[in-house]
Amino acid sequence: MEQNLIKSEIESRIFTMRRKQVMLDRDLAEFFGTTTKRLNEQVKRNVARFPDNFLFQLNNLEKNELVANCDRFHILKHSSAFPFAFTDYGIAMIATILRSEIAVQMSIHIINSFIQFRKKTYLEHAMIDKLYALEHRVENESKGLITYSRNLKTITNHLLESFLMIKHSTLIFFRAN
């Protein structure tokens, strides 16, 4: 696979679940050139290497949401199995237990994709924060402008009234003469 194709394919398979960026067992198995069953067997044989921050199993709600949002997971709809979700740490650990050259190479690509994904996510959140700050600032400025506009209108009305009174007085003054 071409480098950019690999990168875009990997990034399209990174999900955010439980506030963590993860990849699912079936996607990893495909990238590592093995079956989901074999990958999960290796994980179960080496369960001590996969603490909660490396791996978790999806619950029924998460699985249903995944099936509803991603057409390629339609096969899971009637499955009793719950997929495993691997963080970048879990993916690095898989490469050590699968011991194939392709697993090592793909884990490097995948971890690099996770790093890029985090950078993009961080930048997106930073931009959103800046937009909220700008919105708040504009809102405050507009409140100030509304107050300024009201005050200006009041002053203009007073000036107009004064002008009309002066004009009226002047007319009276000129008529009196």
C-alpha cells in the first residue's frame, strides 16, 4: 500500500470511545494480516499485558451505536460477540505478541496515525475554544454598542428638542420685534 493510502485508511478506522482514541479488533486483524479470532486468542493468552488503558471490550450500547453509525459493522448487529477496542498502547503491545514483520510495521504506521489524529483533535479543540472566546467578545462588544447606540439616540433626541425649542424661541423673538 502507498504511504498516504495506509495513513488515510488507518485514520478512517480510529474511533473515540470512552474519551479514548481506539481501533477495533477486526480492523487491527485486517491490518496485521491475521484473523480477528487469532488476534483475540493472542490477547486472551497474554491478558496481563493489556491493562484497562490498553484495551477494553465494547458493551451492548456501544456495539449497537457502532452498528448504527458505521455500515461496515452491520455483521455485528446479530452477533453475540462484543468487539475489543485497543488504544495506541494496546496496539503497540499486539505487535509484540503477534511477532510478525507485518504486525511490527503496521503498528508503527498505526501509532503514527494516532499521533496525527491527536494533533488534529487538539487543534480542532483549540480552534473551537477560540471561536467561543471570539463569540463571547463580540457578544460583549455588541452589548456595549447597543448601550452606546441608546445613549447616542437619547443625546440626539435631546439636541433635536433643544434645537426645536431654540428655533421656536427664535421665531417668537423675531415675531415680537
